[in-house]
Amino acid sequence: MPGMVVFGRRWGIASDDLVFPGSFELFIRILWWIGTMVLFTYHKGHFECNGRGVLHSYLVGLLVVLALIILSLCAIVYISAQGTITNPGQRRSMPALVYLRAILYVPELVWACLGAVWVSDDGRGCDPATVGAVISAVVASWIILLFTAVGVVFVFDPLGNPRPQPPAMEPLGVRDMQSSEGTQFLSTARSLAVKVWESRLRLLCCCLPQDESYRAAFSSIAQLFSSFFSDTDLVPSDIAAGLALLHQEQDKMERSRDPDVVVPHSPSSPVGEDLEAELEKATHWMQFAAAAYGWPLYIYSNLFTGPCKLSGDCCRSRVAEDEIVGGDHLGCHFSSILQTTGLQYRDFIHVSFHNQIYEIPFFVALDHKREAILVAVRGTLSLKDVLTDLSAECENLPIEGVSGACYAHKGISQAAGYVYKRLVNDGILNQAFSIAPEYKLVITGHSLGAGAASVLAILLRNSFPTLQCYAFSPPGGLLSKALADYSKDFVVSVVLGKDLVPRLSIPNMEDLKRKLLKIVSNCNKPKYRILLQGCWYELFGGDPDDCPTEMDNRREQELSQPLLGEESLIVRHSSSYQSLGSDESPAHTPAHLPLFLPGRILHITEDGPTRRSCFSQVRYRADWSNEMAFRSILISPRMLTDHMPDIVLRALGTLTKDKPFSLCPSSLSDSQHNAI
């Protein structure tokens, strides 16, 4: 931080990012030089074969070129290891070293061509070991050149064009951006950033249709991404180092915190409806939320038996199923749902696997065991679902009888609206209640499906006052405060551990960015040491790194401005830095409307030490929590695995079954230890 400027443009790599790649190439080059020297010394410089003069010149030249490359790499690694992330002064000579290393690719390319010519023309009569060594050297040269080209493509920054310099007499942030020239530059830079992100999204989703709805989604997501990244100059390794430091800092705070007090009842739960009863219901409905994912999750959860159980059902013609099942051409999805839920074909009212942006799969079934009409909405399983997730701006969602601002996550709100129209306009719910009029309505889902299920429950609440919704691992940036409070009477959200998704919202991401900038700017260690210690801590544990975390006033004032410095692409005072020195909740940041988790929140956490051996037992505890406990992103190796539906289902199983459970993947089963 900032990105290195060479060849007239800014790149997506910093001057302190060359320690590890430089060390690896240095190791290869030293071995290569030693092998070449051994070959040359063994023959004492005299070769009894055709083209001996060319071979002699090739080896001598190769030794010289390798020696120069080794010296340049030593200098690059040494200089790159100096200074800190925000103090690149000791690395001022890095661009010159990069230019030198780039120049050395020219003689290496020439010598690789010379070696290839010798092997093809004059290598037949020579010692096979010598020919093999030359071929290996030529191949190694071409491989290194190829990987270098690939690396250049990866670190290329489309927004890295030379940027206009601010006047030397004028400090940053004081320039008159109201002038026509400044306004035009700002508008052009923003448009360029949006176009670049749109191009990246189109490339990533090249297999998807490029109709108007997708183009609108690409544009909306591109504006969100460009706005989030425009006021910083962080390269990926800076983010990795910041996450490593922040994880250790959060672990230190967690170890010093007093244990939470278990709340046996939700503040808003009806009398007599205790925690154990809700856990038992949640465990039951989670099976249907997981079943909505179809055969991918079923195979993943049953690697050995799943393919055999589904093989006889997939691709088998079922004329009768076409009446209720849509979008499942091979029948594998529906077969896996039957296997997971234990229901019969006659219990299903409607099953849809139709999937487009803002249109997600769901099924409606009769659960005779619980006397419920169940609507299960699938979570994220395709690129189209990802685009729905990323459409994270707010959309008005007026609900009759709810006072206050009513708005929700746009993509999820539209997905819930699609399911609502199918259920109501197509008469699916009327059909279900005509079969079982005394049954209650239950809506469930996981991840994206949990968010859509919650919004769907809000939309249907006035028509079905007794409905219940169980949302597993719902997105954090989902509902306005008024809608979140309104949903507490009929929605239960279940969150496992340090799951990232329930903590994921635009204000929380701004808060994370602010914390990363704060902790990175204040750390006085070089980046390579931060990354090495971070990897060691993640793999083997130990005591968190005691890195300073409090900034002095001078540093805080510097970071109250955007971090692009004098070569800022978009020169503006970012709202995400207005309170950099404070640790206030991002909910109070005016830049983005705050969004909250739906309903009452049931938080499941591991009870006991955070690190244990692979064969040790896990104990879980379940507590009632509130939405404010999820206003900050927690860094952990489990922040992604805690979101997986099979892991959530097994964790719920531990709280309803008094059996031990092992953390090892090979021992995954429903037997875990109960601790409420």
C-alpha cells in the first residue's frame, strides 16, 4: 500500500509483495546455476560433439545470465523486506530493480532460443546427460517466462493508468473540486471504475444470458463495488495481512472477555416456549431447508452412499411428476429431496427448480408430522444466485400495519416477491390449504433462501397470521429496523458460530475496511512477517501476535483522508473514514442505510476452547441474542464453514441429541454432545 508504479502505471501489487515470489525464484535459480556449473566443470569446458562451440557459449552465457538474475533477485528480496506496509520509504529503489529484472528477461529469452536451436541441430552426437541438461534449462526458461506473463496479467490493474498530480502548493483534500475541470475528472474516474467492474462481472458471468435484467444487475453491482473500493489503494496482500492481524486482535479481546450469560428464553417469545422447544423445531425444519439444495448438497453430505441411492432415480421417466416438478430435467433434485426429507411423492404440492436472477427455486409440501404446509426456499447455488446476493442496495418494502421506514435488500426482496407471486397468483397455497385446511403455514430456507423466506413471511403475514418462519444463516444486511422488529413475532433466525453471512452488510464491510486500515497502518512489522506469523497462527494456534493497535493523533489525522495519496483516482473525503479513530457501530454511519437480521436470533456457539485437537469432542451452546451482536465481522477460519448447511444441521443435532461428535471430516455424523 500503495500499489507499485512501474512502466508508467500503477499495478495491483505493492513493493513489499516480492519477498515470497522472489525467494522462490531465487531458490530455483541458485539450484539451476549450481547444476549448470557442475555440468560445465565436469566436462572442463570441452565437449566432444557437434556444435561444441555453440554449446560452450551457451553454458558460459547461461552462467553469466543466471548470476546476474540471482544478484538482482537478492536485491529485490532484501529491499522488498524493508519498511512497513504504510512506510514504503526504504523501498524507493524497488522500481529500478524491477526495471533491471525485466531487462534480464531479454538475454534469458535469447539464450533459451539458442539452447533450443542447439538441441534441434547439433545435439544428436552429444552426451545424453548433456543434451538432457540443456533441454531442461530451455524448458525451465520458457516455464519461468510463461509464469511471469501470467503473473503480469494477474497484477494488471485496469484502473492503473497514470493519474494527474495535485498541485504541489495545495494539500490533499483542499483542492477546489467544484471547478468544471475537477468535476469532469471526478465524473470520468467514477464512470471508468464502474465500467471496469461491469467488464469483470460480464467476464465472470460470461455463460449467463446478457439480457436487460442481467445488464441492470451488472451495473448496480458494479456501482456498489466501485464505490466501496474507490477511496483506498489496498492491494490483495494488504488485505490478507490486515485480516491476519485483525483475527489475532479479535482473539485477544475474546480471551479477555467475561463469558456470556445464557439467556434461557427469548425476550419476545411466548410464555412456555423455551429454548429447547425452539431448538427441536429448528432442527426439524433445517432438514427441509437443506433439502432445497437438491442433489449437490445430498451427494456432498453422503459421498459414499448418495450416488448409489440417486443413481436408480435419476434420468428415470416420471410422467406424473411433470405436473408438480418444474426445471428438474433429470429428476435428481427431486429424488434427493425425497431422500432427505423422508416425504412421499404425494406430499408435495409444487416443486420448482427454475433459476434466474431474482428468481430462485422453492418447493411446497405437506408435513403431516408437524401438521404444516411447508414452503422451503433454496439458498445460493449458482452464479445467478450470487448476482441476486450482490444486488445489495436498499429497496422500499411497505407493509401494512408497520410504522417506520420499511426497506430491505433489493435482490432478496425481489426474489421473495417472485416466490410470493407464484404462491398466491398461481394458486399454490390455495391448493395446499384445500387439501389440509387445518394445517399451519411454515416457511424456511438457508442463506439466500433464509433471507427470501423472511421477506416472504413478512409479505404473507397479514393473510396468514399464524405462519412461522425459520431462517438459517440469513444475510445480515436484510431488513430495516422497523421490519426486523415486526418480524420478531413470527421469524426465528438461527446463526452458527462466527458465520460471515449473518454479519455481512455494506455498513459492516465499511467498518471492516476501517478496522483493517487502522490496524495495518499502526503495525510496525514488515508485511512478510505479518503473513508468516498469521499463517502459523491459523495452522498451529498459539498466542496472538502482540502488535500495537492504537494510533497517535498524527497517524489518525493522516488516515482521515483517502489513502490514494497524491495519485488518487477519486479525490474526495470518504464517509468511511470520518470516524476512523473510533470504534462506533457502523449502524451509525450515515453513508449507508442500516439493515438487520430478521426476527429473534438463536445463536449457536462452541462451548470451551476455540482450538482443540482433531479427535476431541465439541460441545455447543445455544443462546438468544439480538441483532446488535452481529454488527461487526469476526475473522476466523470457521467464518465460511459455519455457514455450510450440513454443518448447521449437525450443530443443531448436537443440541437435541446427547451424543459425542468429532471434528474430523471422516467422522462426521449426527452424534455430537449436547450443551445448552
